[in-house]
Amino acid sequence: MRNPFHYFKTSPEVIRLAVMMYIRFPLSLRQVEDLLNERGIDICHETVRAWWNRFGPMFAAEIRKKRSASMRAQIQWRWHLDEVFVRINGESYYLWRAVDHEGEVLEVFVTKRRNRKAALRFLKKAMKRYGRPEVIVTDCLRSYRAAMKEIGNEARQATGRWLNNRAENSHQPFRRRERAMAKFRSAKSLQKFASIHSSVHNHFNQERHLYSRDNFKLNRTAALAEWRQLAP
């Protein structure tokens, strides 16, 4: 496999650091430029933009590939599905999100409509990658029931008050990142960034409130070490 960093004068370590800072944290391109400058790395914010556009999808794809392979080998217990609207040039689009019972984002999907056809495409895309779960928790949107009825999964749907809080809470990291980016310009750019952001967020989300300080530090170190090995 050809080295993806072959034609770049900057070291892969700096590129990985810049991409991680921009995607993982609610920072603008110019803020990433300033933070790197404090560390003696002199680059332009447009360089950061070019790096994340080129390497972000590559890093996210590697993370998803490893996680989907391990998850398909296990029984999928429960998924939570939800959708949130996103404004693009004054028009409303919908960002569909599927998370597992531990709150890890499985799939994101952008559509113009919030109907049976959109819900069906979203479900098929998620199930093709991860398999069928035992239970799918949704809100009371009728599009979910219509889509599940079409694929023969209606009996596995669960709805109820507060049952879907896990999916609704999963929107918060993306919303914080969206505010820092000052919106999106197209549905394509939204789909691209949301997919990359969800994978990177999963990789570094250690749920530190569930672990002791020592275990959290070990998990964080392991996540950083794995990040440094992406796209060698």
C-alpha cells in the first residue's frame, strides 16, 4: 500500500495532531493554526483544512472498519435511533443517528426529508454494516414503524418516554462542534464531517466517569497510541 503521507513535507505526526485537534475539539481552523504555532509549528489554517479533508475520511474509515468487524462478531443487543434537524443555507436537513446501548455512535445519515423512505435507507445502511439488533429504541415518529414494517422488524421496535435519551444525548458533541464551525454549506459537507466526527469521537470517548483515574489514563494512552498508527 502506498504511503498516504508520501508527497507531504510535514511529518505524519503533525498532520495527525492537526486533524485530531480540529475534528475532536470545538476549534476553528484558525484556532488550530494558533495552537500549533505555540508549539513551534508554522502552518496556515488552509493547510489544516486541506489535511482534514484529505486524511479525515481515511482515519475515520480505519476506525469504523475495526469496530464494525468486532461488533458483527457479537450479538447486537439494543440500538437507539434519533434524528435532529440541521440548517444549511436556510433550509432544514435531517441528521439521523444510530447509537448502541453503550452510547457509541454506529451510523449517521443526512436526508432532506424525514419520511418512511429516508428512515428505510438509514436502517438498511446501518444493518448492512453492523447486522440486526435485538431491540431498536425510537421516538414516536411514524416513519420508523413504517420502515421497520417493510423490512419485517416491527416486533423489535420499542418506544416510550425517556427510553431514547441515549440517542438524544449523542447529538450534544456534534452540536457543540457545529457551533464552532458556523454551520455547513451543503448536505454533502454535513454528511462527510458528521461521519468523521462520530468515528473520532467514539475512538477517544473513554467514559471517564465509569473508571478510576488510573484506568482512564491507561485507556487514553492506548487510544492515542492507536491513533498514531492510523494510515502508516
